[in-house]
Amino acid sequence: MRHLTAADIQAFEKIYRLNLVNGLPGFKPANLVGTAAPDGGTNLAVFSSALHLGSDPPLLGIITRPTTVPRHTYANLKASGCYTLNHVPVALAAAAHYTSANFPDNVSEFDECGFTAVFRGDFPAPYVAESPLSIGLRLLEEHHISNGTVLLVGTVEHIYLREEGLREDGTLDLVALADACISGLDGYHAVQPPVRFGYARPGQPPVAE
């Protein structure tokens, strides 16, 4: 088994290091974050950093890159206090990845990348019409990390999902939703049927359901 130390990692060429470290967490969720600017312009950006932080109240987090350069998503959600997380269907992975291009501030990734912005109710952030599962969040708090990245914590206010994606026990059928997941910086994968286990208890080895 190969052993890499912190010194080894730091000595790697930049792109090699980016590829390696971004792949360390394994598979990550593929989400499009939708926001709206104060002037009404819309923004859409692919994120692979969404994480569950708690269920009561329901909290989700995303990590943004350092704000040493303009970050349209960060600026918009700070201004409005709201944003959406939209699952990426594997059939639209290329279009989702295209949102990571450095478009000018006055250009909407919805328009350039072939997605449809939908405003639902009085929620001020746009959802992605093509997404099989969309979540409306309100910014609760932010935490600045030592490397300049920012953890944004949002409360879940709205969920829209296709009926076939919700099981009777409340779990999500991501295969039925044809979700994509991400590995590293640019690898998109189709979700496969899971092996599910019951609640784990000492002395009772899990059995696949």
C-alpha cells in the first residue's frame, strides 16, 4: 500500500494535488445552487460540498471557495438570505458542469447552460425546473475556515421532489430520481441501487434488507 505524507502532498504539482485531495472523500452529491441577485438576475453553480448537519431542525451546509475573488453565489445568497439546492440528473451532468465556467456577472448560467429558473411561492431564490429534487434554504449562519473557505449553514424551508423518489419510510430513492454523484473535480456517476441494512445494534450483525 502506498503511503503519502503531508509533505508528499504539499510537494506535488498543483493540478496533481487538486485532483488527489478532491478525490479523497470519495463520492459526493451533485447539486446546483440557485440564487438571485438584488437586481433580479439569476445565478446557478454546481456544488459537490453539500452535507447534512441535523434533522431537528433540518440543517444542510455547503462549502464555498475563498471570497478573495468575486463569488456570485455567495454574494447573492448573502444579499437575499435564501438559496436552493437542486439535485443533478445524470442526463444533465454536462450542462451542470458547464455552470462552473467563469461567466460574467451579468450572464445567467440558467440561460447559458440550458436550465429553467422557476420561482415558487414567495421564495426569493430560483429552483431548477429540470431537477428531480429541489430544496429551498434560508441562510442561518456561516463559519469561516482557516484556508479561506466558508461553511454556510441553511435551514430547510421547502422540498419539492418527484413522487417516485420518496419511499414509505421517508428514505429517498435516488436511483428512481436518476441522480448523479461526483468524484474528484469532474467525474460524474450514475447512482446504483443500494444495499440497505436495518438499524445496527450490538450483538446483532446487520443483514441486508
